[in-house]
Amino acid sequence: MGRASGDNSRRMERAAELRAAREHGPAVPEDAEQTAADEEKQRKIREMDTSRRAEYLVREAMARGEFDDLKYAGKPIPNLGNGYDPDWWLKGLIEREHLTGLGPEALLLRTEDAELDGRLDQQVAEVQVREILADFNARVVNARRQLQGGPPVITKTRDVEYEVERWHERRVAKAAAAADEAPEPEPKRHWWRRIWDVTE
């Protein structure tokens, strides 16, 4: 009751101000009338119940074009039909931000195992290859000992001597391929032949 009477008295005061400005002063500026209309509109919106107010605000936003050019306009919302996954937000963050090195140890080791040959091929010394393989094997064994849940660790340890031998074979094959692709240098001409060619 008090709120309604307060709104009513404010409207009465505003109407009196507008009437006095029309009678005694210059014409009321249009923005003052627009402000009064906006206040009246806001009052009506506040008096609506929640569902009608939400529907009204959505329609107004659509009329202003605020829902135009949305990211998934006319497309299905991704992962909407999938079952509930409690870690959906974490997976979405990893995918959006392209984060690496996060996840269960078993999955990280599988990924590293698939990329290990390429990593070894980048090394220039056998000592570095042995260190990388020893570190990888130690982490695989340690992950098998952990009982923290998650997917099982199915990644196998690598035989260091066999992998070092394969690394050497790949290096030799790469060097031979590079030598085959290199153009043969032109035969060196003696200085007197160069002079002879110029004089002719």
C-alpha cells in the first residue's frame, strides 16, 4: 500500500512539474517527456508478475535485435543430447583453451607414448635419448602403482636398448635421404680453363 501511494505521489509531482513548466516557461523539452514515458514504462514492468516480465523483456530484446547473429543461430547446440557428465565444464575448458598436460595420468601417458618416437628423433645425442626413455619408463611404473581411480594404465614401458637402436637406424635413414636429395656440386674448373673460355 505504501509503495503504491509513493508511486502515485511521485507521478502527481511529476505531472505538476510538467504542467507548471508548460504554463510559465518555455515548452517542455521532448527529452523530459521521454523520461516521463520511460519512468512510466519501468513502473509497469515492475508491477508485472515474474513470468510476464520475463516474456516482455525477451520480446523487447528481440525487437532491438539483441538475439541476432548468435554463435549457434540455426545450428544444434553441441553436446545437448549426450548423457549427463559431471565434468562437462572441465572438458569444455580444456577444449576451448587448448590446454595440454591435464587429465588422468593413464591418458597422458598414452598420448606421450604415441608421440615418443618423434620426440626421440629430435635429440642429437644418445645420452639424451636414454634419459628420455628412462624418465618415461619411471613414470609408467609409478602410474601403475597409484590407486587414484580413473582409466587403467595400459601403456607399456619401452626397452631402452631396442629404442636406442631404432633411433640410430632412423638417423642413418634420414641422413641417407638427405644425401640423395642434395644436388651434386659442379666440378671445379681450373683457372686456365676459365680464362680460355672467356677469350674464346
